[in-house]
Amino acid sequence: MPLSAAMPSQDQLHAWLPPFAAAALAWNLLALSGALASHGDAQQHGTVHASFALTLLRFVAQHLPLVALSLVLAVGFYRAQRRAPQLAQLLPAYLGVLALGVPLLCIWQSAINGVFSGRGLASPLALLQQQGALSWWFQALLLTLAFCAHLAYSAWRHAHAQALAWQLAQQANLALRLRLLQGQLEPYLLSGALAGIARLNRQGLREPATRALARLSDLLRYALRASRSDWQSVADEVRFLRDYVDLQRICRDAGLDVAWQLEAIDWSGYRCPPLLLLPLLEQALEAAPPRLAVRIVRQPTEAGSLVLVELSYPHGARAGRGAALVALEARLALQYGGAATLALQTDGELTHLRLAYPVARHDD
């Protein structure tokens, strides 16, 4: 058998080594406190027969079986960690530890006491008889504490592993749903632009159609790159919207007056989920407005700052929410919960589309 196959892996060591190391440290601290108490009592009564170092060695030797038992329990509970502890399995294991451990501990204690007192070793039966009922009860108590401590750590580790696995599964599911919703948004870019280019082609406007195809190619290249990342900058998304407006101007062969009102800050340092603003622009353009105002500012709130994106345009034939806005609402709910809002309101002759999401910077 290769040496690498026989040795435990790094993950296995990380699993059972911490509880064993903690148990070994606890037993040695218990031995140190026992040695200090025993040596202190002997000095107080004037019956010191050995140095403190020898007394400490005796107590450490007495606790060696408990250290070995902790190693067995740590490895045993690690091997059974894939399933939750069951009472039908734990009870026989606990009784087995008591049935084997208590007599062995009593024999070991008597043997160590005999060696350090100069009496020598006796037969195992004689060593057992040297231990009284109180000693048997105390050894059973120590074994019970050791078993329960390792059981508690194993149960905590199992629960922690399950919680981590559930969290990772939820994150993976959330990421998948976000990708699916984002994929639902991207076709609006392609279908709307292609419809406009087809109209130009039917009208025999080949030069504008060629320019529109070139601009669409640039937009799709950005959309492809953006879809592979979790974040883009607000500046990149605004640049994408400007290019898309230029494409729509070409496709419609008509003027579209767009007023861009951006707060005077460096928006390249602010995060924006990719293609988040496109559904707002699509909703506005479906109304075929002669003019459009786009405002992007920071909005302070009690819970923190928001990025506010507002599109205002005259009423059109379609005033309701399109499918793109419905998908956008679902995307916002998944990514931000209740921290992001999307509103469609009418005010006199204007329709206002407002999107607000928490501020996040690239250096956060």
C-alpha cells in the first residue's frame, strides 16, 4: 500500500485533530491542577515524599488512558459524522466505553500508584480490588464527560456542515435564478433592435441598417461580457444605455430627445448589476415618446444610501408594466430583497419610472 494512501488526508486531520487536541489539553490541565493540589496538601501537612516534578509525572501518567480514549472518540465520531447521531447507536457505544474503560482505568490507576509508591506491580485482579466504589464512580464520571464532550462537538460539527451545505445550495440556486432572469431580460435588447433593423431594410434604407447592425454588434458584445460577471459600474451601464438610445434613433429614423441628468460624481466606482437599467429604457421606448429624461443620483435614507434611477417621459399607448419590468421586479427581489424598489407612476402628462437599489462601491 502506498504511504500516501495509508496516511490521513489534510481534511481528515482538520476534522478530528481539534477535538483531540482540546481533550488532551484539558486532561493535562486536570493533571496539573491535581498535582498542584496534592503537592500543596503534602507540604501543608509535612508529608512530602516526592518532588513536585515527580508528583506531576504521576498525575500525567494516570491521565494517559484518558488522552488515548479521546483520540479513539475523536476518530470514531469523525467517521460517523456524515449522519446525525442516533440514540440506538450512541447508547451501545457509551455502554461499551464504560464497560471497557472503567476497569482499565482502575487497573491503570492502581498500577501507576504502585509503581510510584515503590510497591511494584500486582495482578490485574488485585489491582482492581485496590480501587473502591468511589474510585469506580469517579472513573465512570470522567468517561461520561469525555464521551459527552466529543458527542457535543460532533453534533455541532454535523449541524454546522448541514447549515453550510444549505447556505451554499441556496446561494447556487439564487445565482442560477438570477442568471435565468437576466437571460430573460437580454432578448428584449436583441428583439427590439432586430425589429427596427428589419423595418429599415424593408424601407430600402441600407446605410442606416448597416450602421444599426454595427451598433447592435457593439451592444451585444457588451451584453455578453456583462452577463459573465456579477457587477458592472454605473458608468458602464449608462454608456450602454446611451449607445442603445443611439441605436433606436437609427432604427426609428426619427429624433429622440434624451436629457441625461447624472449627479456630478465618478460613477465608475459604483456597482450596478449587469443590464439592470435596460428594462427601464425598453419600457420608456415602447411608449414612443418624443422626449425622455434620465436622472441618476444618490439618495440618502435612514438605512443607507441608494442609487436612484428615474426615467420620465410623456404618456404613450402603453402605460402598464411590460414583461421586462415584471422580470426586473423578480430579479430585484432575489438580489436585494426589500432593499430595492421599482415604481411606475403618472404625474400629469408624464410617466415616471423609478428604480432604487443600495449603493455598493467596487472597493467595498
